[in-house]
Amino acid sequence: MARVLLVGEIHEAGLARLRAAPGLETVQLAEERRAEIAEALAAADAVIVRTAPLPGEAILGAPRLRVIAKHGVGVDNIALSAATARGIPVTVTASANATSVAEFAFAQILALAKLSSKMDAAVRAGDWAARHRLVPIELAGKTLAIVGFGRIGRRVARRALAFEMRVVVHDPYVEEGAIAAAGCEPASSLEAALEAAAVVTLHCPLTAETRGLIDRSRLGRLRHGAFLVNTARGGIVDEAALAEALRAGRLAGAALDVTVREPLPADDPLLAVPNLLLSPHVAGVTAESARRMALEAADNVLAGLAGRLDPAVVVNGEVLR
């Protein structure tokens, strides 16, 4: 009997699909029990993982493992090189949560522009006069810089254009014609995009190339009073430099759904930074996307165990050759 390890909770629809498959058993492990992942993985034929790390030693120490299914699209928590060395396909759930992330990112842009958290706090504190001090901005006519123009970035662009924003895009892997066809303007460089923007939103994966991409120098390129939103991955933004820019008032606000350390410990300096909206890595999680991701991850496991994976969902496609 094949064993599927689930690291973290998934929607019941995905569980039901796995449990209905003949010759399959499922074993669940809470994401918080990370010290036990390697031992559990050693007895698994497949694994579905959300944000918990799958280190190389755990993958190399799992002789039965035949497929790794990511519940989502970011695979920076998976030791891809180890999986590839073992010939194990790593799958993603493609566009299952793209709409959810795009909506969340734009909701954070709106919350920053309209000072939503400050307005709420003022009313709760009985400070009705805050309405004379707190002055939100309109998004219409403002420039949004999108860094990364894949499934999510394109959806954010459509929402921004509907709000009558000017949209500039930096993505060295997307042709300028495709950016222009989407109603956006290709930026000549990342620096040019940052300098033009009233709001910057990040939608690129965390790779060796993008780690620390928004560093102190590039944060300094942002105009005074700009906003930054990161729903991509922690590590793309230099958090210390961002905190410094917010404390100094150079940036009007920022929103981070993702951070280098997750979950944030109680003593993390980010918790004391002003004008910073924090959320617990939930941009991609909605009632609808949770079901889609669970079903797609389950289907990827079943296809992987049967040797009939669609190459389009495999990030290390070389193992299929």
C-alpha cells in the first residue's frame, strides 16, 4: 500500500480524493512538528507540503519517495536539487491560488492608501477628530509598479487598471510586447520601475537572483511617501532596511504577508515597526483556493504515483525525461 504524507492541513475535498483512491493510505503531520518530518518522510511514497521545509537530507533519506506535491506554487521550502538528484518530480498547483493572491495584494494596496487600520484604531479609541488628521489618497492616476508579471502579477495589473492606475512592469523574463498588450508599460529596469511608483507590489519567486532584491539601495529609489506590498516570499525584501525606511517616514507604509521568519517570533523587530500591515502568509488562502489547491495537489500525487504526470505542473521537468 502506498503512503501519502500530508504536512499541514488541506481542504477536505483533497483528503476525500486521496482516501477514495484504492491502495492508498494517508498520514497527517502538523506543520509545527517540523522535527518529525524526516522520520515521517522516510516511510512515505508521496508527500503534500505547504510551507514547512523539506530539507535535502530528509528527501535523500526517503527511499520510497516518488513525488513531492506542493500545496501552492512557491517551492523555496523544498530542496529542489535533492529531489532532482533522486529523480523525484516536484509539482505545484499552478494557478489555483493566483486570483486569491491578486485580490489580497490589491486589498492591501487599498488598505494602505485609505489608512484603514489607522481609521479603525481611531474610532475604537474614541478619536473622531482623527478624520481631520488622517488623509488618505486616491489610487486613480497613481503609478503602480509590478515586479513579476506571471499569473498573479497579470491579475493585479487588471485590477489596478480598473482603478485607473498607470501600471509599469519589471520582469526580465516577459517580452515587452506582452506587457504592452496587457495595457501596462514595460520598465527599462527595476530601478526605473521603483522610481516611477507610488505603490510597488512584488510577485516574483524567491530564488538566488531575487533574494534581497529590494535592498536598502533600491528602497532608497522609492519616492517619499510610497507604499510597498509583498505577498510573494520573505527574503525578497531586506526587512531591516524596510523597517528603517518606515521609521524614518521615507515610506508611507508597507504590507508584508510573508517574512523571512515564519511564524514571526514575539520579539521580532517587525512587530514594532510603524505603518506596517502584517498578515500570516495567507494571501493565497481563500475558501475557493484552498479547495482548488487541495484537489490539484491530490491529483498530482495520484498522477505521480501512476507515472502519468502532466509536465506543465512539474517544476523540475528534467526528471521526466
